[in-house]
Amino acid sequence: MTAPSLASFRRIVVKIGSALLVDREAGALKRDWLESLAADLARHAARGAEIIVVSSGSIALGRTVLGFPGGALRLEDSQAAAAVGQIALARVWSEVLGAHGITAGQILLTLGDTEERRRYLNARATLARLVALKAIPVVNENDTVATSEIRYGDNDRLAARVASMASADCLVLLSDVDGLYDAPPDRDPNAKHIPIVERVNASVEAIAGGPASELSRGGMRTKVEAGRIATGAGAHMLIASGKVMSPLAAIESGGRCTWFLPHENPGQARKRWIAGVLAPRGSIFVDAGAASALNRGRSLLPAGITRVEGHFSRGDAVVVRAPDGVEVARGLVSYDSGDANRLLGKASAEIEGILGFKGRSAIIHRDDLVLTGA
């Protein structure tokens, strides 16, 4: 089976581990390496790809600045290190990307931002707007406020959730390993590299190992879990070594890595999730014109709504019904049921005057809607 080409993907999420970014002995970021990666990212951006970065390193950098010793940190020390490290990390990303004329934006997420639908929609919209503006979002877990109960604990799974949220078609995990092996290569000299994983199953999960270093909370186990999440959302994923300069160019030149293959594209996976996984919380009835527009791939605007049934919150799944009650579509709604009722039949331009805030123009955006009628 032939491995995919990194240059063929439209929206790429690149995750960088702490050990790649921070030189603990020198107490500083590996600036030369980061500049080489920025050049890689800029090259893909120049061909039209949309890039999102998930960057570890805030705690690792901050603990050095604050003089904390090696080993596990207390929660309050970890949060303090993150607060200091996030400033330095954001600054250097802004500088290295700015050297290529690219604007960087910082997004700090917690577990709830990718698991609770209302916050999920907000984060998704922010990512979409940044990439539409040709900026590169730099995402990290918000370690200044996250606790063990509300955190991912590793940026591999966070990166996979971000890739799913952003409907990315490729996730690149840069780490201190160059892929998946059938045994730990540092302990078994006969370990065989696995270039392609067609499906994440029990046998693949069984060969994944544990955490590899104190700087990175992730290990092969979390990378395989990230592969399950990413491929389930329709994205390709690859694990590659970041211990070389220009690591994306190295991959494109045939460098060793492991590809995880999806079985549908991100759009198909998202539509399946909306149509078949989420339980609808209500119904929105539309007129014949709106039903016809939906079938032509349009968003659902308030002007076409005739009735709202049920109690739902922004981000919930709802059923869209034609005038005769037949199901037309399902989607994630942009307004609470109370606000949706107030917008019945109104033009999108009237939303701010009615609700007192400038909300989204569509009740359900076409990216969050799937046709289910016959």
C-alpha cells in the first residue's frame, strides 16, 4: 500500500512535543529547529494549505524560567510554570511565523472546550475564522487553569480533538520517535517499524507503550489513541520524528514515519456523527422554499423557519422538517430554542435588533447540517 503525500492535504494540524521545543539543559527554546519548522509550515501555507499548530512546551519552558527542579511538579507549580511559559511560547511562535509574513493566533483549550457542544462550536468557529484569514492558530491546553479532573493530560489526544473539530484531513504528530513499532525499539533490537496502520484495533493498541520522557506526558499509547480519534473523524494521521531540522520536508523526502488511514473523509465522518450519533433535542419546521434551499446545499436562515418544537440549547442537534412534517435534515443549531422562536421568519439582518447581540446569520450553518430526507 502506497503512503499518502503530505502535499496533497488541504487542512493540516501539526502537533509538536515539549522535548522537541525545549532544551532543558540550556533552559531555552530550540530556536533554530523551530525556525526550520516555521519554514516548513510557510511552504505548505504558500501552496494553499490551511495550517493549525498544537504546541506543547509552556510548562517545560516556564519551569526552567522559574527554576523548578526536574521531576513531577505540584499542581500549583505546574500552573505557574504554564502561565510564564505561555507568554514566551506565544511570542516565539509569533516571531518565527511573522518572519514568513504569517500571523499567529493563540488558542488555549481545556477538555470542556472540545467535549461540550456549545463551547465546541465556539472553538470551531474561532479556528475556522483564523484559517480563513490565513493566520495559523497555535493551540495548547490551558494548563494555567486545568486540573487533573478537567484536562487531557497530553497534547496527542488534544491534537486529535482539534483535528476533528477543525475538520482537518491530516494530523501530523512530531515527536522523539519516528513511528509505531511492533515492540519498543529502545529495548528490542529486532523491533520492526510499521509504515501504515489501516485500522486502529485491539492488536495495534496492544503494542503501544507508555510515556517516554518527563517533558512529554504523551507516549505511544496516547499517539495510538490519537490515531483512533483522528481516523474516526476522517483524518489521516502520521507519527514522525521531529528530531531533525525541517521535519515536514524530511517526511516529504521519504523520512520514516507511520501513517494511520481513515475510512472516510472528514466531511463524511462529521455528517455521520450529526445524523446518526447525536440525539436530537427538538425540531425546526421550515417552509417549502427553505427546504428546497437546504437540498441545494444552503444554510438554514431564520427567514425560512415557521415553527420550533422542543427545548434545546445552542450546539444541540435538531431535526429540520418540511411543512408536512417530513424530516429533511439534521444539524447543530446556532441558537437556543427561545431565541430561535423569536427569529421565526425574520431576515438575518434583523437578528441583532431582535436579540440585542450580533449572532450568526444562519440558524444552522451548512457545515453543521446533513440531509436525511428521501
